[in-house]
Amino acid sequence: MNINAESSNPEHSPKRSGWIITSVILVGLVVFAVVMWQLSYQYAFHSPQTLVNTHVVFAGPQTNRICGGKDFLNLFSWVACDNIGPRKTDSISLAVGDLNNDGLMDAVLGNFSASKNIEVHVCLGTRQGRSVCHAIVGLNDITWDVVLGDLNSDGNQDGVFALDGGRIYICLGDGAGSFSCEENDQDITREVSEVVLGDLNGDGYLDAILGSSSKNNLACLGNNQGNLNCDYILGTNADTDDIALGHLNNDEHLDVVFVNKTAHQICLNDGQATFSCQAMTSGNITARAVALADINNDDVVDAVFAAESVTFCLSDGPDQPFYSNPCQQIAPLNDIFHNDVALGDVNNDGQLDAVFSGLPNSVCLSIHLKDFSCQQISPFNNLTRVVALWQIVP
């Protein structure tokens, strides 16, 4: 009788006890999953000592996203993507670097809008898993491009900004994530769409190449004080879409590749920032962007071009540079188009891979240094204009 009475009590029924145990297990699994996701986000994006050594930042008209790569048995996957920067954004330019000397990745985002009341944002990475953003005072216009580098040799990252109307702003960093900006005192009188930094004349100071959308491109020499003295690069085409610097002919002087739809140019430097330019003859390559690096480990620079198709132009030793060799074109992925390209080892196999912004975004993994396997990046399929990689060496 006592057994029957105890069994009829719902608080002691085996069915209810099983439900309670199941609920506790499910809650525990959810808590564990949330904790592990937070840890993966923190270590993938913000820790300078981590096995995940690549951050990829995409910027575009809808949202800015930061993604982390991870290697599982040589199978490529993305561990997570998360928003970076202000919620309402229309980003057209992007640069990444360590702006406050804490070893974490920071980002600078330049925006595009018809209102012409746009702020440029600095987003500082934190170890807690979220970036903290603020606007740069005085930069309130369309920012076609932004690049980072130490212009005055004080150990802090500075910025060069190409604003609408051909205005170039030099912004010196204070080492804490803030900038002091002044317009470059030379009248450019042309629309500048692209900027790259490098030591063009071997004096140890950063110089700049400015790509124009209307006239000849410019070489600008730095003076270690944050000023640029610019002059024309004769023989270059207008309407430059992208620029890349590299040692193209093994003479230790930085040379230039200009991308201009189909009329790409190779400009060789004499060591004094005077360039001799020629048309690139490696086939009819339509491209919006280019990136240079030694992809096939022959100690000579190769090139990756981004457009509807992906084009890899590989050198074959110092006597056969990429711009005189046939190029390998990879067919489009489901009507994909690419706006930008960045190179880095995203799957930790010691080989350089290529990441492309566009719609959708995609990645091409290097296979045996000369072949590439391309796929879309999932689940992030928003339209993006630019991409940048941040490599961490544990």
C-alpha cells in the first residue's frame, strides 16, 4: 500500500525524475557550448599566443566582419565571424595593424556615402572579445583608401588617408589608438583612389604611391616628419583600381604593379623613385585588385589578380618573372565577382593562400605551391568591398 501511494506521487515518479535529469543535461550542454564559443572567439580573434594564427577582416556596404581560421586535419573551416565597427556602415576602405602597441589586431575603416558626412573609425581589439571603436577627428568625407605605417620613425603606426577631391591626410599615431591629422601641404589636384607605402628610394623612410582615377599616378617621398613630396610617374595610365609593391626584378628596389581593368602596368624602380613602365603582357587579365608575394617558394614575387575569375601569375625563377609567364585562371564560383584580394596562410600548412572579398566571399587554398582549390566562405555571404589579413606568429 505504501509502495502504491509513493508511486502515485508525481514528484517521485520515474517519468518526472527522468525529465529533470534530461533537462539538467541539456542546460549543461548549452552552457558548455556558450562558454566554448566565447573562448574560441576570444582566442581566435584577440590572443597573440594562439594556434589560430590568421584573422580575416571584410569591409563593405552592409557590415564589417572579422573571421578566424582554424585547421582541422588540413580541412579548411572558419570558426566564427563577428561584426566589427559601427552598426550603420558603408565601408569602402580598410587597414589593420597594432595601433596601441598591445599585440592585438586593430582596424581602421573608411566609409562611403552620398551624404558626405562620414566618419573614419578606429576599432581597437580587446582580450574580452569585442572591439572598441571611435571616430578620427577631422576626417568627415568619403575615404577612398587608408594605409598604415610608421611615417615618422617613432615606433607608432601612422595613417595616410585618401579623401574625396584628391585630399591626402597624414595622421600621426600616438601609440594609444588616436591620431593627429593634417592635410598634406602639396596640392595633388587629382582624385586619388589608392595608396600604398614603402621605401622607394632606400633612405629608410616610408614613401607612398598614389593611384589616380583621373590622371597620371604619383610617387611621393617621405621625409620622416609626416610629409609627402609628390611627383608624376610618367607613362602610367589613369583610372587606377589597385596598386601593389614588390621586388619584381631582384634588384632590391621596390617596384610597382598598377591594376587598371585590363591595361595593367609593371613599373620598375631605379632606386631613386624614378620608374620605367611597361604594359603587362601575361594575357588578357581583367582585374580589380592585385596582391604580390612568393607563392611557389622560388624566391621571386608572384601575383594574384581578383575579378570575376581568380588569376594566379607565377614566376619560374629570377629569369622568368610572373609578368612574362602564362597565368592560371580559375573559373568563377557560381557567378561570383571579387573586389579585393589578400594573401596569407589561412590553414596553417605553411603555404600562402588567397582570400577574396566580393559576393560571396571566397578563399583559394594553395596545393603543392602551384595549384589552388577555391571555395566560398560560409556562412558569411554579405557583399564586401575590401579584405585584410592579420597574421599572428605564436
